[in-house]
Amino acid sequence: MSSGILLLATQPQPLRSNQTIMRVLRAFKGAIKDSMSSQKNLPIIVGVGQVVSHWDGKNQAPSPVSLATEAINRAKKDIGVKTLTDNIDHMVVIRAFTDSLHRPFDPFGKATNFPAAIAAKASIKAKKITYSAAGGEQPQALVNELCRSIYNREIRTALLVGSEAKAALKTALKHKISLDWSSDEQTEIHDRGPQTDFISSYEIANGIGLPPQTYAVLEEALRGRLGLSKSEYQHYMAKICVGLSKTAQLNPFAQFPKLMEAPFLSTASAQNYPVCDPYLKWNIAQDSVNQGASLILTSVEHAQSLGIPEEKWIYLHGYATVNDKIVSERPDLSKSKALEIALRSAIEESGIAAKDLTYHDIYSCFPIVVHLAAEVLGLDATSDQMSVTGGLPFFGGAGNNYSTHAIASLVEKLRVDRAAYGLILANGGFISKVSAGVYAARSPSNWTDSGVKNTSVHLQQKIADQPQYPLLAENCEAVIEAYTVRHGKYGPDHAYLFARNAKGRIMASLRADHRASIKALHLFENPIGQKITIQHQAGKNYLSNTQPLGSSMNDQFLHRQFEYVQLNRDGHVLEITLNRPEAYNALFSAAHFELAEIFDEFENDQELWVAIITGAGDKAFCSGNDLKITASGGDMSIPSSGFAGLCSRTDREKPVIAAVNGVAMGGGLEIILACDVAVADPKAIFALPEVKVGLFAAAGGVQRLTRQIGEKAAMELILTGRHVTSNEAVHLGLINSVSSSGDVLQAARQLAKTIAANSPTSIRASKRVLNAVDAQGDWDKALALSETEIGGLLKTKDAREGVTAFAQKRKPKWVNG
């Protein structure tokens, strides 16, 4: 500024009056004064504190409040000036993970007012206390906000703190240790609420849920854009994670500092199990941490007045916070416009280029975020420096508070490397809320309240200006653009996808009971680009597997492999064979889910009119539930359609025949009771022996047996568990007939052929009326439904064909419509 005055004084100027000259000099003096004043207003971070606990169940357990308190104490000690924190203007507490959930899990209680509990424990007196919203972007977004308040002289000092102790909670539960994390401390706070508005009801209904299964679909979209195979992408993610792990190994505050190498990180194992395609456990954030972090901010002027050493000061140079559209409304699922805008804006406001950044901490909850940031910054995510902490998988995913740790770690580095610039990218939701900040030890030359522009309407307008595709909820065909498969303890158990057609975009899930189709989606090398059929039902979209039941094995998309059931398709008849002869065809969870999908598809297949169910081998039809698997603690889950995918299926419209080739015990007999017709081999044996092992026939056996053979006869079998022969079963009404020895399947086939010779539409109408009698228990309503059904039947092609064929004395040619 002084050289400018000299230039003014030495250059030839027109003569001016003394009054004019004085006015010019006053203007220059005012500019100098304003510049000096704005420099005094500059916000700085002067104190940082971090803490980690590797509590193993011994000694005193950490708690969220104790970890936050220790982080504050360390930040106060870092400053070295006690008086700064005697009276904080604004204390902000990052929202605890448990307070971000719709259904919190707090087995040891919690502070009813988390900020108040921390303030009391840490002896902090604050004029204003705020409890933040939920989201990983909050630490950086709040630093931006607090810096603006300091610069505008609204406050002089601010404290930011957060903590998580989920690891201690799990350890205590594992070791059956009782903890008390409750607190009744109260004070006035400004609670911003969770603000989890980055997901829609449409998305929830059609498959989106927790972060792993949501980010996974974005990750698969990125894999598709990059043109990488599943194996190639798995190795790519592992390389990103190796760099993070190496950083965490050297970080004294890391929760998981053990170095993990690429072969381990890219290979599924008991320690690195599948979570959601393409993720394995150690590819993503680990939230079982005991960590706390705190930042203390003030102005240059206040720091000078208190004698805080200048080597402690770290300046925020440029920053931006941008909110993206919800996932389903983003034009390209493999990219993030909000991330791109936030990064570019923060760097531009700092007056530097991306290449001038020495340090980066890219929010690494999932590899896609690191990759997308690297694309914007011109970096290699597998070899360039991407984190100052070790990232959320290895440093630890400390809930919403992770980036407080990142900022604290960056401050420590910039205090040493005083010529360097560092970048923080914080991320909340599903890359839904992105906040970036550029820091340095040097004072910014042109810091103004630039962040106001970077959080203003014009940045959000760039998001709003993106193309938008209508979201569909209808029967349609489309092409897959992204997908994922979620894995449970016993294998794939959930899948959903995004697809596009000329009308717009549609989300769809696979039916939860269709595990064979879910597994087929998981095993197929590249589902992206595949044409699919979607069925809209009860407000949800479902992927319809068009591979017909009983078709030959091949490598077509979504071709299912049934491991415990064999299928044979013969015209309009589907034969279903329980295929565990070595276990007397006893069933367990995986077999139940296969049968659930088979019976669902049987009901929907217009070319299948009758089904036969039998057992493999010559010893057993089905001996019921596999008690060996039950006793060993195996998967006990059952599909919504019940035992064998049949016993809770009360709305069937197609007949099912039981061909009882041998032992039919427990659940095996309950399958027979759930069928419409049954024939048995002479050697078949029937029983409900559950009472002999402390159980009862809970898959509908008690109810159906009483209705089908009468209460007294049924009660005898239920209470005694005794065996019944085929001849007695016919007498009681358990079965329709007994075949000749070894000929039960042929007898069932002949019966199926006879049924299939009749009108399938009439049979379905009959079944609907019988279903209504069962459901309503009201004969008047059932008779009314009969009138409705017969009226509808008279309008069908099959009804016209039946009457015509009778008149012409020929066999009818049913069209099933």
C-alpha cells in the first residue's frame, strides 16, 4: 500500500485544490486502516486436540462425554493460554451418531442433552451452545460458518468438539460389562436436528437404505464408467485403501493402525467379508471407534491480545459448501457435481491452483469419494497423498465427527510445513452434502467473507441446472445403469438397481425372498447395460426374472441355480423335487428361500397351470425341519411365504399336488396339508412328531389338520405325534389316494394332466373363492365373491371356448385367459 502512495506522489498529476488532495489522502488512510482492521478480524485455528482409546474391557471404559472432554482439554493445552477458553462465545458439538438415527441403540443410556453434559464435564462456559445437524460434512461446514462469524465480529472465540464410543459399547456388550452413560445435565442449546433429508420415500421403497448399500450402487456405476471388470475394480479399490492404511499406521490417534496390504484388501475372507457389491469389509468406513476431537478458533486480534504464539495459527483461506440432489435425481450416478463444485470453488477462492496443494484429506468413507476427488484435483488416488489421518476405514469412521480429526491433523502438519497448503473435503449423506476448506499457516492476502458467495444461491443453481429424468413407478422395460447386491451372514440377501428407458429412470429391487435371483445378479460379470423387465406392485418396483423355471442351465443374465431343489417343466405342469435325499429331504433356510422363489414364479408364469411337489430318492418325501442345522446355530430365517415357501401362502390361485414318495414327518406333513391334492406311495409314513422334541406344528399344521380331518382325529395326532400309514391317511382324509408301489409320481402326473385339461381360469376363480372363505370366515361374503367371480369368468375366452367345445363335442383348447 505504501508503494501505491509513493507512485501517486511521484507521477505527474494535474494541479488540484488543497481540499481535493486532502480528500484523496483521507481515502488512502481509510483503506490502510480498513486493511489492517480486516487482518485483525482474520479467523484462525489456534488449538487442536485428539484422543483415541483402544479399550479392551479392562479398567475404566471411555464414554462419548469423557472422550469429548479429553479432546477439549488437549486443545486447551495445545494453545497454552488458559484465559481463552474461560468464556467461549460459541460452543458447537458435532451430533452424536446415536442422535442421528431414527431408532437409536443406547443399551447403557445416554446424555439427554449431549452438549450440556460435555460443557459441564469440561467446565466450559459458553454464551451459545449449538448441537449440529447430522452429516460428515458438518465439521468443515461449521468451521466455515464459525470463521465467518469471527471475521464479522459476531463472536471472538469458538469451540468445536465431537466424539464417538461405539467400540466401547460393543466391547462392553461382548464381555457383558454394565456401563452407565446417562446424564441429566441440562442447559439451553440450539439443536439443529438430524436433517436427514437426503433420501426420498421413493428411494427407500425401492431399495436404498444404509450408506454401504447406497454408496455401493454409485460405486458400481463408477466401475461401469471406467470399464473395469469386477476383479480389476476390486484391486483398484484395494490400492486406494493401501495408501490410507499406510498413513493410519503412522498416526497415533488411529483406531486401526495395523498395515493392511492389497492382497488382503482385495480378497474376500472371514476377516474381510463381502458387505455390498463391490465392497469388502475393509474397503469402507469402520465406525467401531473410541475417538474424540476438538478445535478452538478465534481472531488474529484476540490471539495477539492473549499472547498466543503465531506458530500456532492456521488460517482458512477458501471454502465452499454445496448440497447435491438426492441420488435418484442425479443425471450421472458415477459422478458428483456437488463434490466438483465445492472443491473447485474452495481452491479458486484461495487464489491457488490444485497443484499448489501439498496435503489432502479426502473424506474416504467409500473409495468412490476418493476417486472422484482425485479426478477433480488431477491426482492418482492409488499413489498420491489422499489423507492426513489414514481415512475412515483405518483411522476410523468417527461418525459425523471424522473431519474434525482431519482438520486437527492438517493443522499439526501445516504448523511444521509453513509454506504448504492443505485441503479438507468433508462429505455427508450419499455425497449429498459436501464441504471443502483450504488451509495454510500463511495469512491470506485477500480474505473476505468469500464463503458467503460459496454457500449462496449461485452455487446451488449449478446443481439445480443439471438434467433431471422423471422417476417411474410402472410396469416397463429398461436398461440397467447401476446396481448392488447386499450380503448377509449367509450370503446375498438384498439387491436393487437403477435403470433407464426413453421415459425416464426407474429404481427397482429384487424381491427379498428371491435369493436365487439375487445371487444370479451377484455372480453375473457385468449387469450394467442389460435389458430388464420391471413389475410395479403395491407402490414398489420389482425386477422380474424372465428366465423360465425349469429351463436348461446357461450363462444368460439372471439365470438361477437352485441347489436344493430340482425342477422339471412338462407342458403346463411344473415338477418340484426336494433334493436332499442324504438328509431325508429335510429343509433349512436356503432350501425354503429357493422354494419361495419357485412358487412365486409358478404363480406368475402364465404357461404353468399345475405343480407337483415330491422328494428325491425312495425313502422320504420330506422329514421336516433339519434339526442338525438348527442345533448347530445355522441360518434359521424363513421367507414370508413360510415353510417350504408354501405353508404361509394363503393366496395361491393354482393347484399344487403332493406326490408323497416316503416319510412325511413334521414340516413334511405340513407341506402336504398346504397342498390342494395329495397321493402317496403305500410305504409312506405320516406324523406331526414335534411334541416329542419340545416343538409343535407351527407352519399351519395344527390349524390345517383340524380343518381337514376333524378336531378329534387331529388332536390325537397332534398330541401323540404317532405315525400314520398311507391306508390310514386315506381313511382320515390326509391324502386323496394311494398309488401302486413305486408309482406315486406317475399317479401325480396323471392327476395333474387331468386337472390341466380343465380351464385354468375357472380353476383360479375357484381357488380365489376358497381363499376368501378361509380369509374371511364369512359364507355370505364368500358367496358374494362367487357371484363376482362367475360374472368375470363368463367374459373370458376360456369360458366361451368351454361352452363352444361342449356344444361341438370336442376337447376344449384353453388359452388361459
